[in-house]
Amino acid sequence: MLVFDGVFDRFPDLKFGAIELGAGWLPSLMQFMDSAALAFHREERIQKLSAKPSEILKRQFFATPYPHENVGWIIANGCEDIALFSSDYPHVEGGRNPLKRFNESLDGVSATARRKFFRDNFIAMMGKGLAEDLRDIPGQVAA
């Protein structure tokens, strides 16, 4: 409802992170939301949206995949600006070697997409909540 009720549009600096829920479901969610917006395009709330629901998510929503998920596939299916690294290591759900598993699933992914996953998407999500010296992405304006 953050998208369809226009919350993200009314609060463009608002960022939302779905942490410890995985991210393999994101490409389907984005497709379903775009499909719903198309099917119900005459509905007033849909007409007021600033962009397609998937584009709004890419702008303001973030999620952390589990180490066992294929992050390369998630990124390739529209989530380059959404997926961000996290780990519960050494807890069971964090895996035995999360960096190894994430890196293996990122084979063939561009250096830019890797940097977004491991670093830049977190900075984008945190915005002004992140210390100034940690916001060093050229051209990135903190929310």
C-alpha cells in the first residue's frame, strides 16, 4: 500500500527496507504490481501514481536477499537498485560463508551492480541517517 496508496509519492524522501525477508520474491511482486496497475488503470489512486509501481519500488524500496538466494538472478530481473547485502552470520540463517555464496551468485554481474548490492544501495536507503563521511557516492544526493 506504500505504493498504491501514494505514500511513497507523498513522501519522496521516505525509504523502506525489508530486512531479513529474502528478496527472491521481488521480481514477481514488481511484475504483479505493474500488471495490477495496468488492469485497474481507471482507478483514481492508480492514475495519481508518479510512475509504474515497479519504478516507485526501485526508487524507494530495498530488500536483503538470503545467502542461499540467487542474487544475480534477482538483480537481472529488475532489482539492481533494490537488493542490498546483509548477513546474520554466524547464525544459521546467515549461512556458513555468506560472502562466498553471494559472490558466487553474482558471477557475470557487472561491477556497478555488485557495488550497488554490497554498498551503494545501503547508502541510498539510509540517506541523511548515514554519517556524512559514509555518503561518498559521486552525484548521489542523500535523502
